Amino acid sequence: MEKETKYRNDLTEIRSMMEQSSRFISLSGLSGVFAGVYALIGAYLAYKISNYEFSLNAYTRVINLSQSMVNQLILVFLVVLVLAIGTGILMTTRKAKRDGHKIWSVGAKKLMTSLFIPLITGGLVILIFLNHGFIGIAAPLTLIFYGLALINASKYTLTDIRYLGFSEIVLGLIASYYIGYGLIFWAIGFGVLHIIYGTAMYFKNETGNA
């Protein structure tokens, strides 16, 4: 009986080691919360800067923006992106060190590859649509491709990411129907959903280790 218990314990330890080597499990839930807050602030600032008018007929609606507005919008979204990525790296690195995991492991490399292939593909598709004047489809496609990227990357990290990915896709499909309200759906997807899932991940995976 004692040998059987030891054998089971050894198997559990081996399984845990294999999982840590192939999956990146040090993602910080709080970084998702902060990313969501940054996105909401960015969406609000974009709305105020562009004087965006919500309309169902916005597939090819031309949005007249001055060069000053364009520069301000670019600055807003760059700041949001830098803050989100910077906060994510900082908090994830701190969590990895606290848990005794490597920040740039095999699992992390696989995670990044699986995440960025759909993101880069989606970004190129969106740029093509924008080049042809399809302004309104940008926000829905952003949500859909981001959701696909999360699902693709979930094989190498926490499974909670998969559910976030499905939620982003569903939201993107709804946004494709209510095409003129893309900024609202974008704020919900990248803001509200990140806050909800980041909070859930934090209380599920981190509070016990704090």
C-alpha cells in the first residue's frame, strides 16, 4: 500500500513537471484587469476625440478626421497598448518568480507563437479592409481574430483563456451585425471582458498563493 501511494505521488510530480515545461501557467489575472481598464479609458478618449456617431450604416461610412485628431488617436492607442503590455510583462514576471517558474520557458515560446499567428493574420486582413474603405468592419474583426488567437494559445496556458476567446468571438459576431456600434463592442470586449476574466483568474489561481 505504501509503495502504491509513493508510485502515485511520483506520477503526480512527473505530470506536474511535464505540464510546467509545456504550458505557461504564470499569467497574471491582475494584468488582465489593468488591460481592461486601460482599454475602457482609451475607448472613451477615442470617442471624445473623434466625435464618433453611432450608426447601423457604417460599413463604408467615411469618418472625417483632421490630422490632429488622427495623431491624437494614434497616441491614445499606442499608450494603451504600451501600458497593457508593460503591465502584463511586469506582473507576469513577478508571478513567475514568486512561483519559481521560468518567464521564458518552452511553454512561453509556444504560447507566443500560437497567439501571434492569428493576431498578425487578423491585423493584415483588417488593414486590407481599411485600405478598401470598409471602416466599420475593423472593430468586429479585431474581436474575432483576438478571440481566435486566445483559443489557439490556450493549449499552452491556463484554460480560462479559451473561454475568454469564445466570448470575444461571439461579441465580434454580434458587432458584425450591429456594425455601427463597433466602438462600444470593442470597449466591452477589450475592456469589460478583460476585467471580468482577469478578476476571475486572479481569485481562482492567485489568491491562494498570495
